Amino acid sequence: MKDFVQENKLILLGKLTAGLVHEIRNPLSAIKLNLDYMKMAQDDLPSDIKEIVTDTLDAFEQVNFLIEDVLDFTRKPTEKSHQVSVSALTDKCLKIISTTARSKRVTIKKEFEEDLPLLNVNKNKLMQIFLNLINNAIEASEEKGNIIIRSSKRNLNNITYVIWETQDFGAGIKSEDKEKILSGFFTTKSNGHGIGLGVCKKLSEEIKAEMIFESEYGKGTTFSIQFALDDK
Ligand SMILES: Nc1ncnc2c1ncn2[C@@H]1O[C@H](COP(=O)(O)OP(=O)(O)O)[C@@H](O)[C@H]1O
Ligand SMILES: [Mg+2]
């Protein structure tokens, strides 16, 4: 019963977030209007105030992007495909998850090959996969741990793959648990739900990607998402 109560709370929170974000948008627009007005009048302002206005506008843009991303994420996914830059999408995820990482003082390093091809996938689904995997990596890490997110291009049997992976150096997965973790409702966390990876597996199939993982108990885990690119 306890689990259902907690799960219901999370579902509610998910629904409320979208509403909250909408509510935040209105006062934010008012702030933006005022700032724009001050910016227009900047020639009459002392230079230190001018600087404050510019900094505040920059800060506003950061909050605004975050809000648009969260709102975009909470929307019901369509089946639409988009041209997605894995690097830009990873940056969005890292922004959304930065508070969680910071509270555990986990450092996330991004190692991306240059000029990776764009993927033709549903952005929302891919974002949900990335957020789940990065979140799991953070939860598996010790305080002040490190996580590496890599992406590269590989050629196998004349098919080009874009590989995206998160590597953590944390808890690892016991051999006997490896076949259970994707099946859903399996969790080793006291506050876990065991839903994330099942969802990742399902979404990966929907976007025609494959999810695989390697893990050594006590050493760490790597989850990889592999996309086969359409022949052109
Ligand atoms: N990066 C990881 N390192 C170690 N174990 C992991 C990692 N990712 C997932 N797991 C294991 O898989 C289980 C299921 O993960 P998930 O489906 O996301 O649910 P939850 O995170 O709520 O437990 C986790 O409880 C954990 O035991
Ligand atoms: Mg999880």
C-alpha cells in the first residue's frame, strides 16, 4: 500500500508540474516586459544598473529555456519525429538534472565526438530515456562521484550507428539482478519504483534503438543506446 501512496504522489506531482510551469510563465512574461523596457531606456541608466539589467535578462533566458524544456517534456508525446542533435538534447537534460547532480556533488563529464549526425527520432521519448539513465547513474554514484556521458559514431557491417552512453563508477549491478532490472517493478532502492528502465526499454523499441548495459558489482555501470542510421 505504501508504494501505491508514494507512486500516486509522484504521478500527481508530474501532472501538477505542467500546471505550475504554466503559472510561472505569466509573471515571468511580466518580468521580461519590464526588463525589456529598462533595456530600451538603458542610455539613461548609470552603467552599473545597465549591467544588472543585462545580467538579469540573461538569467531570465536561462529560466525561460528551462521552463520551455520542462513543459515540452511533460506534454503527452506525439509520434512525430524530429531532427535531433544528441549533443543539444543531452545539454537540455543536464540542465534539468543539474540540481540533483549538484546536491550529491556528482560531476558529469560530456565526451562527444564532433559532427555527430542528427537523429530522426521523437525528441520527447529520447529525452525521457536520457533523463532516466542519467538519473540512475547519479543515484548509483557515491557522493562526489563522476559520470561520463559519451556519444560517438560507429560503423558495423556497413550500417552506421550513433551510440550514446552513460558510464558511472558507482554501485554496479549484481549478476543475479541483471536479468531482472529491465522487466519492470524491480528496484534495489528504498525509495525506488523500478519503472524507469522498463520505460526506457519500451521507448527505445519505439524509436528503433537498442538499449544494452554492462555492469560490474561494486565498480560501475554503462548503459548504451544504439541508433542505426537510415541508409541515405
Ligand atoms: N546505473 C546503475 N547502476 C546500478 N544499478 C542500476 C543502475 N541503473 C539501474 N540500476 C538498477 O536497476 C534497478 C531498476 O532501475 P529503474 O527501473 O530505473 O528503477 P528505480 O531507479 O526506481 O529503482 C535499480 O533499482 C538498480 O538496482
Ligand atoms: Mg530509476
